[in-house]
Amino acid sequence: MREGRVGRDVRVRRLDLGHFVRPAEETGTGQPRVEPVLAYLVRHEAGLLLFDTGIGGGDPATEAHYRPRRKDLRGALAAAGAAPDDVDLVVNCHLHFDHCGGNRLLPGRPVVVQRRELAAARAGGHTIDGLVDFPGARHEELDGEAELWPGVHVVPTPGHTDGHQSLVVRTDRGVTVLAGQARDTASDFASDEMARRAALDEPGGSWPPYPGWLDRLAAFGPGRVLFAHDRSVWEGTLPGPG
């Protein structure tokens, strides 16, 4: 990984890569829900990093189940002043078809993924197989947390999948977390954050559970959290342990 200055001239830009329809049986509301598919482009002195790459081609059953509508990754990059050849590093929050679908457009580029996530994808029944191992695929496997570039950290955030990971990006305007699908929505994340805050305020009280990775994210002092399937943004400060 290349050297750079922490937080200097680092920018995060959201890319709209389409949407899909989550069926009623998966929303918990009894109604279907249209969800965006969002990726994020990180401009850093060390290079250009792409967090998630959009919706890949599914099998007929997957297409009928989720009814995806794709936006071309090349067009989204062009609107951000970039091209596929400009991308130096890819990070997938996980390897479901709506997060790694554009990886094939970036052959030879390192794809950072948790080892357990890649193993699950290769075991079958986890994603669309051809989206993972394709000509030119190059995976960089992690076992836990890592600093990819100065101020850019991968943090495991298991839940949606065992190998799910998020990206923490330090800029000169504060810390942004690219949460992927660690939580589906900003309000879901906010509920966990409030449960954590209550537990810190009154240890030993009877509070709803929250994921342990929130404690690790809080250590970075994030001011914004962005999501893969929600255009809303969580803003605030995650409290420390005391």
C-alpha cells in the first residue's frame, strides 16, 4: 500500500448504481421496499479507492426475486471524473451480487475482502459465482482489521454476513464510516447507537443489545456514517467508553 498524508485532500463521493425491490417477506413491514444501490469513491493521495461496485448479473430466479435496475459503473465513475483504469483499489463490504457486480470491470485491481467472506462466496449458495472468481480477479484477503492507506481502515462489522466489513476514512473535515450493509438504514444504525449510548450512561441497566463492532467504530470518532442501501446519513458523535 502507498504512503499518504492522513486526512489531507481526502474526499468521499457517493455513486448511484441503481436499485432493487426487496420483497415483503424480507422487509419486516409486510410491504416491498425499493432500495438504492450505492457505492463510494474515495480520493486519497495514495490513489483512488472504490467501495462496492454495484449490481451484477443474476440468475433468472434472482432477477425475478429482486427486480434489479442497474446503472453502469463506468458512467457513474465518469460523472465523478474518473474511469475504471483510474481505480487503484476495490473494497467490497461483502460479496453479495448487489455489492460486487462491477468487480469484473476492474481486472487486476486488488479486491480487499475478509478471508471468511471469500470462503463463504466460494462455497456456493452465497452469491453469483461468476462475480467472485473471473479472469483477472485478484483478491487481497484480510483476517480482521487493517489500515489500507494512511487514515483508511477496514473494520469487520459482521452481521449481515459473517465476513462483512466497513471502511473508516479520515479526512480533513472529520471521519466518515462507509458502513455498507452493516445496517440496512441510517435509522437502524441510530437505534443501535442509542442502545449503546444508554448502556454507557447506565452500565448494568436493561438495554437492547447492540453489535460489538460499534465500540470499535466509536474509537475513530466518526461524524458521518453512510450506507449501501439508504441515501440517509447518520450524523453525530459516537460516545467513547468514558
